[in-house]
Amino acid sequence: MISGCRDDQTSADVSNIAEFELPDPAGRSAGACTSAFLSVVYADDKKPDDDLSFQDVLMKMRDILSEGEYTQIPQLSSSRPLDVETKFDLTPENFTGAKRSVLIGINYVGTSGQLTGCHNDVLHAIDYIKNVHGFDDENIHVLMDDGEHTNPTKANIMAAYAKITAESKPGDVVYLHYSGHGSKVKDKNGDESDGNDEVLVPVDYTEAGMILDDDLLKFLAAKFKRDVFVTSMMDCCNSGTVLDLPYNFKADGNQTAIVPEENYDFDAVSELGSSASDCCTIS
């Protein structure tokens, strides 16, 4: 999983993405994390000429964000002890199956917490996965609060995640994208070292509640079958460990390798039907 910031940071909604040198299909803003990511992997509407590692992508994102005076630190988390020098690609060389995607963009239209860039993030990401990685429209599921697509309620988001985990088979490639509000709430089961659960904020959060990181691990990450290759982009606040994966890398210029999360309960994850060694690869 690539996240826009550490758990203790906010992720910017940018009013003018011209500084990222990206097209703007809806004439509005976009998320700083998504824009920085695409500036690295999709500059000039094409794949970079030179191969980039996971570390290259994260550090280049951080450089772009720093130039824009954004303080957020991109973070990489994984289900396995991934070598950060591994070539970055949504589609690994041993890919043999289908390419599937769920993309969620929530602008919270008409609310006091309205954002302006999350729909654009999804549009940019769709363009990227189709043009560079060959994803087909029939396997791209979009949730946006735009009156045209599936409304990103809590129930609809969890249903989309349940569907893609059930349908994905060994050898398949999956891309997940979330742009919207993220937050944190008090941890109630004692599994968070900082005392907080990271959460996603569905469009109907005032009635349905937040989506806890515990639930994203249990009902999303741990549900993918072995040998499904999953990449997740979380462009939201407090998102560093929002999938509760065991290995983490912060692009802060100091960390040079992915490291295990302190006091991670591998036994508890195994009881969910998955483990760091048996589940899909999620990055």
C-alpha cells in the first residue's frame, strides 16, 4: 500500500495541480499524494523510460511534495518483507490472470467537509491503469459521490471490497484506490501502539460510521487469495498503516529498508484466514 502520509499527518487536497504538470480532466483540484505519484510514474502520459524501484517512487514523490512545501511523508506498507529496491510495477512479470480495480473518490459534496480533488484523483488513476497497465473498463469498479457512479457509502464500499476479493484468483492483479477523508479514532481492542485506529470516512459516515483499519485488514487485505498481487493507493489523512499490514517504509530520507511493525500480532492475522507468508502480496 502506498499512503499519502504517516498516521499522524494530514494529506493535502490541492486547489491547483498545475504545479504537478498533470492534465486536469474536470478543471478542478486533486490530491497531493495521487498527483505526486502520477508525476513520477505517468509523466507526459506515459511510463518512465527507466525502471523505478519502490523506493525510487516513494522518494521521488517526497521530493515533489517537498518542492510544493507539503510536509506529508509518503509511506509504503506491505504484507511481506518487500525489498524496497524491487522494481515498481502494478503488473509483476509473473502475471497470468485478470486485472481488476476498485477506485473510490469522495468529495463529500454539499457538506462542511467538502473536498474538491478526489473525483479528479480517480479520473487520473483510471487513465493511468488503462493506458499504462492495460486494465479493461469491464473490470474497473468506480465509486464516487457525483450522482453518476455507485455512491461511496460504507455498505457500498465494503460490498465492492468483498466482491473484488471474492472474484480475484491466483495470478490476478488488483489496483485499489481511495481518495477522500481519513481520520483516526480511539483504539478499543488494544492492538495499536499509538492508541488510535486509522479509518476511512465513507460519504454516509454520520449515519453508518467510519471504516476501521481493523475491518480493512479483516474484510479486505486478509481475504485476498495467495498469489494475487495487490497495489493500494490511500490518498487521505492518517493513512500510513490504514490496512494494518506488518511491514512499513517511510520515505523520510532516513529509513532505507522496509521494517516490521513493532509488536505486530501475526497470530491474530493468521486467525483471519491469512498470514504474512500465506496471503496475497499487498503493496
